Amino acid sequence: MDTNWAGSIMQMLDKAVKLVWMNCLWVIFTLIGGIVLGVMPATASVSFLVRKMIKNEEIENVFQEFWKYYKNSFKSSNIIGLSFWVVGLFLFVDITFLIQMEGMIAKVLLIGVFVLLFVFLGVLLNFFPIYSRFEMKIMEYIKLAFVMAMTRPVTTVFMVLWLCVVTILSIEFSVIIPLLFNVLIILGINWLSIVRIEKKDYELISYNK
């Protein structure tokens, strides 16, 4: 029993070290890609590795597997990322503009934009688990991410809430940012995807492959 207990502790420590190393690689390769071109393939690479960890698949060399997936996903993830950047910038400008306006119409429009922001976050968060699992045409990733965000609103809400929780914790405990910020977000959304989507709605995912 003592041996099993010690083995479990060692496995937990090994996973913790790998998670920190993944987050460091995410920061490094996001900067290497000039942030704009680095963030999507770096995030996709972390999602791929985290997914393997959740499913208890062996990760022999974190750097080698990260680098391999980063290279393979660089072009396609950035093409998709361009659409996310454009929509995100559009929503940011709209919110910034409407907050400064007064009147009922501005408030109604602001509520509408916040609804669109929630949908945008839902599609973005659902995208990475899908991208790390399936091989599809570029537009099919966005289509399936949108379908999952809209047809599974409870899971989408949990994903957005998890994003908020990790962000708040990171503001309170800034040490999380360089060590685990991105990895914790991806860990949560991949776990939700596997547990709440794939096991219950495999037929829907298979249909949209």
C-alpha cells in the first residue's frame, strides 16, 4: 500500500511538472510567433498534450511532442485564428464604443454585443478540444465548434465560467500566470469536452467529422 501511495504521489508530481513545462513552452512559442502568429498553434499544441494527459496517454517528451504539433498546426490554426482575431477585435471596439454612449438604445445594443461575446467565447473555447482531436477542413472546425457551443449551452457556460475563475485566481495569485495560467484553462475546457460532450454526444461529433 505504501508503494502504491508513493507511486501515486510521483505520478501527480510528474504531471504537475509537465503542466508547468507546457505552460512555459506556450509562452516561449507564442513569443517566437510574434504573439499574433504564435498564440493559436501554441495553444493548440498545449491542448493536444493536455488531452493526452487527461486520457492517461503517455507523453514521453513534452518538448518534442509540443514542437511537432506546433509545426504541423501552424498554418491551419493561424488561418482559423485570423477569423477569431477579426471577430474579437470587432467585439472589443463595439463594447468600448457602446460603453461610452448613453440612452436606452445604446444599452440594448450593448447587451446584444455581450451576448455575441459569450457566443464568441463559447466557439473559441470549444474549438481547441475539437481541433486537437479531429482532422477536418478548416471551415468545418469553426462550424463544429459553433454547433457544440450552441447545442450544449450548459457546457459552454461551464467553460466560460472556468475561464473567468482561472483569470480571477491569476489576478489574485500572480505566480499562476507564468506557471499555469494557459494550461489550467485548457485543462478545464478539455476535461469538460471529454466528460460532458464526447461521452454523451459521440454521435453528433462523429456526424460532423
